[in-house]
Amino acid sequence: MAREDFSFFHPLRVRWAEVDMQGIVFNGHYLTYFDVAFTEYWRATGLPSVLQQAQEGRELFARKSTIEYLAPARFDDMLDIGVRCAGFGRTSVRFALEIHLGERHLISGELVYVYADTAVRKGVPFPGQWREALTRFEKIAPSAS
């Protein structure tokens, strides 16, 4: 994947509390960075917020998170976190993420969510209107799984 494949980036500055004794971002913080960027991505799409989803008794549950470390980020680095919808399953949606420092690619990752009925905590079909909205939002159409 290339930086140009992303239609959405969220800027984030590395804070002092996020670096370890090696002077680099502690690895667990990258999932927080992904979550922050994903939340802003979702807001940018105009799809129902987590609060609206909860009121309707349906929510996105995290199913899988992966991180690939290519190079570290350091205190005060200004990062760009790219998020893109990469694919759909029947009840799931997959997002690709990348963290960049300028033109340097530091981190890759993936988040998989299952759209679920909160009362029974089981997956239900991912809404067609949401698929269409996410597909329109992206530069590259998400794949079907």
C-alpha cells in the first residue's frame, strides 16, 4: 500500500508520556493512535456515531488488531495516521492503517470490526448503506471477503 492510497489522515503529536526509556513510543501506544485516528475517520465519513449506534442496539465490536513496526516514532514527532476501509465481510469491516513521519512510513496495521447486535452480542449483516458510504469515501474501493 502507498501513502497516496489513503483518503484520510489524522495528525497526532507524540507526547512525553508515550515514550519509554529508549526514547521511542512504547509499542502499546500505537493501538491508541490507531483508535484515535479511526474515530476521526469515522466522524469524517458522516456515518452514525458510536452513541447513535448504541441507541439503536447495534455497534462495531473490535475483533482483531495487528501492528507491524517498521521504524520508531519519538517524542514530539508530528505523525500522520492514515486510515482506509480495505474490505468487507458479511458482518465485518476491515481497515488498513499506516503511521507516517513526513514521507517516512513507520507503522502499518489492521483493525477488524464486527457489526453486532449488542443485546445478544452476535454479528449481524453490515449495513449496505454504510458499505456504499465507505466505498464512496475511499480512493480505492474496498474488497469483498
